[in-house]
Amino acid sequence: MNTEISNSIRYIGVDDLDIDLFESQYAVPEGMSYNSYLILDEKVAVMDTSDRRKAAEWHKNLLTALEGRKPDYLVVHHMEPDHASMIAELTNEFPQLTVVLSAAALKMLNQFFEHTDFTGRTLTVKEGDTLRLGTHTLSFIAAPMVHWPEVIMSYENQEKVLFSADAFGKFGALVNETDDWACEARRYYFNICGKYGVQVQNVLRKAAGLDIRTICPLHGPILSGDLTPYINLYNTWSLYNPESEGVLIAYASIHGGTAAAAGKLAGILKEKGAPKVVVSDLSRDDMAEVIEDAFRYPRMIVCASSYDAGVFPVMHDFLFHLQIKNYQKRRVGILENGSWAPTAGKVMRSMLESMKEIEIVEPTVTIRSRMKEADLPALEALAEAIIK
């Protein structure tokens, strides 16, 4: 893993290889990194802290990098506990320390640290404010709702470094880092920041006016060299534009009948020349990964069994996730299954119609218990319509 920035800007973050679910919902088999940085100049600035899970290791990294010096500032870009758990401990250890944060973050301090008195120990900054450390100067950028309301970013003018908070982050510990940044960055983006495309666009416009040579996010690898691929992907994702050609088939099956229909539909799509078909079992596959694919491709077909006069719950959960993540600008087909009173299609259609710029492709296909020969023309017609 590459954590080199410069002699003056040092990485002091930690890897968490023991965590199973990030934010208690996202599977992270490759672990997670909690990134933190140190700027050494006439004044010393700590850039965020760590999750409490790795407090001792982070503290050791900090003291090693300080080399006997004492920090003057703690810059808090984001108040979420995986980055800010050590604020109270750090201010207690270094009484001269000033906590630099946004006005919205200041309001949150005592929510997380009710027994710590921060009176006279904070510096509130806003868009355009600067903090001079010596030869290094931080310029602050407001980034509300990327992905909490108090978020700020900072740009170091001397070495052209953007401290980007959660933006440009990804799942995975740095020790397990691979060359395929986009895979876990995409799953991270749509599940963490997906709802806030407009706000991400606002920040990208601000960043376009800066000479950025290095991006230091709060999760994932430090990005340097040609930053264009990363920025282009963020532009695509935050505009809700499809990234790759293909069709996602997401199915929710109780006893296998709907799964068989979804598999048959996938075969028909491939025969008709669909460049890529991804089939996901909502009962067993990682929900966050299916959400990632829903945003990645321009077309989706949802297939579900009816259940308690509604839809099988895992499909409802999937569509609910898409609603809250601002799913939009896609073509979607519907296949329902019902043994006596098919209701899944109606529920799925209603949820999809609540989303922006969703074109529901006809025909809606209804099968009864098990797919039959007589159902094939309808499957053919849906496949033809979805790739039209």
C-alpha cells in the first residue's frame, strides 16, 4: 500500500481487518481503512482522527509521526464516529490544541462528547476561509450533504492536496488494496453518497477550479498521478448516468419458480445481443452490490413473487433502498409471479413510479407458480422491449 504523500504531510491512519459490517450494514470482507493525516510546519495540524475500534493503533501512529512535537490544530472534516471518535481524547492530551470545524459540526460536538468542555478551544471555518500553518495553507471548502450536513473539505495550497472527507473513498483496508479502485469505490459511492448527486456535483465544480495533484480521502487509497479517471467516474455517478452497457435482472424467489423465469429471461437477453446481463438473487447476494449494479447499468428487470397480498420482502427492501438512494434515469421491466392472486407487479410498479425519470417497459409479465411454454412469448417481448 502506498501512503507516501510528502515529508511534510504524513499518513497516520489505520486498517481495520476485524470489522464485518461497515456502518452495521455493508459487508467489507477486505476490511476498512480509517484515514488520518498529519501536516508538519511551523504549526502542526492533525487531519481527522479514527474510529474508536483502532484508537490505540491510531494514537501510536500519531505520536510516531509527531516526533516529539505537539499538535496545534485538529481539523475535523466529518463528525461521523469512524473519523472523529478520538476528538475528546486528543484535546485532553494536548490542552493547547484548537479544533477546527464547520459551524454545523460544532453543534454536533457535545452530542458525541457530552462530558468534554470545548469552550474557547474551537475555530469555526466556512467556505473560503484559510488557515496558515507556515509554508502550508489550508483553504476550506463547504461540502454539505456529502454525505452529512457538517462536512467540509480542505485544500492545501503548497502541495496541491485535497483532503476530500468521504468523497473519493472506498471499501477495503489499504493492506488489501488492488488496482481495481472503481469496483469498491462504486459500491461505496452509491450506498454512502448515492442520494446526494446534486451536492457532489456542487463540490466537483468547486474542485475544477483547483490545481489538485493528490486526493486524500477518509477511506481508501491516496489518489495521485492522473486524477481524471476518478473525477470522471464521480461526475458520471453523481449525474446518475449509466456507466456501462448492460441489463441487471434482480429477482426475489420463494420456491425457485421466479428464479427459473429470471434465468430464462437472462438467456433470451443474451440471445438477442445484450452486451452484458447480470443476474442477482436478492435473498442471497450482497444488497449493496446489487444496488451498485442498478446504478451502473441503464436497464433493469425486477422479478418477484407475490407475498401476503404484496411483494416478497427482499424485493420491497431492494426497491426501498433504490428510492432513498435517488435511483433515476433508467428503463425498468417487471415480471411477477403469483399462485392465486398476483400482486407483486402492482407493488413494484408503484414503488418504481415514485422515482425520477423511470421508464417502465411493457409488457409486465405474469407467471403462475411455474414458468410454462405459454409464457415464453411474453418473456421474449419483454426482453425485446428492454434492449430496444
